[in-house]
Amino acid sequence: AQSVTQLDSQVPVFEEAPVELRCNYSSSVSVYLFWYVQYPNQGLQLLLKYLSGSTLVKGINGFEAEFNKSQTSFHLRKPSVHISDTAEYFCAVSEIQGAQKLVFGQGTRLTINP
Amino acid sequence: DTAVSQTPKYLVTQMGNDKSIKCEQNLGHDTMYWYKQDSKKFLKIMFSYNNKELIINETVPNRFSPKSPDKAHLNLHINSLELGDSAVYFCASSQTQGARVKLFFGSGTQLSVL
């Protein structure tokens, strides 16, 4: 079974500041890794995913994440945030083999202050 | 056109009632899901259907019964609603081949049981 821990439930930052949202996972098998974003009153949208290859993956809206196998982490970063980045961010994992089931972390509420 | 659409968007009902939530996707995907998001924003998979066949059935009370009349539809019927069923229910879809496990989410159905 897999589990995902997002270490911060809330992250407030000022506009144009850099941000890092932390994610650690646990799994006995190889996994794919994902970050999803949920804007208020909307469903989730995929930001980026790591399947294989380069450990640094770039996503939409200027976000990137780095897969670190030894630390079982997949932290999300953005060098300069905007007000429009205010949302809930979810880290998720899925087994490479087997049924397509995403296991989500608890979410991190990113609030951008002017 | 909305890729994954759910109806209704809001559902307020009394304890003990039976209700249904409908989901349709026009992406041509072969797999559909139901996720439950609780008041703490925690997302957990409930069911998944692939080509109308149930492939994931998490520990969900049997008051919840998914029905997939065809690949483009996955409805969720809930009998004898309880207070603890209050949550936001998200439908999602994906394609088994290609962009594996990239889920497209609907905008959610907020269920309030009084």
C-alpha cells in the first residue's frame, strides 16, 4: 500500500516570492508521482507528473517538482508566485503496475498575499 | 464542452433518503472513478470502472452503489443517507493507454445530509 504525507497544511507567501510545497511518500513498489491543483469550487487539475527519466519535471503555470528517490520526496516549487496561484495543492502517487488508483496526500493550502 | 460533467452540483437532503449523482465524460476515456473529499479536503478513491467493469472497490459501505451503463457514464447511487456521507464527491476519468493515470476531474457534487 502507498501513503502520501504533505508536511504543511497551509503555506502563506507574499506575491512574487518563491514557494516550496513538500511531499513525502511511502511505497513498497515503484510508483508514479503527481501534483494536482484545486482552485476554489472546482475539480482537480493535473499540474505535473513524474513517470520516469529526468528527476526534475516541469508543469503548467511555472511549477516544477523534483523526484528524490533516496528521500522518497517529490517537492513542488515555483520561483515567483502570483495571486492566481492561491489554491489547494495535492500530491499523489500511483503504482506503476496494477489498477490505476491515485492515493492523495492531505493537501496544502497555498495562500498568496499581496 | 465540459470534459467531465457531474450533476447535480449541490445536493441537500434529509437523513434516510436515497439519492443519485450522475457523471458523464466526453473524452472517449475507458476508465471512470468516484472520489470522496471530506471536510478536511482529504481525497479518497471509492470506485473505479474500466470498460463498464468494476476494477476498484475500496472499503465503502454497501449503501453506495456505482452503476456504469456505458463507458461514458458512471453514476453513484446512495441509499439511506447518513450525516457522515456529507462531503464533496468527484467523478474523474482517464485513458488506460498513453498518458497513464492522468485523471480529468469533474467540478464536484457537494452533498449535505441534514
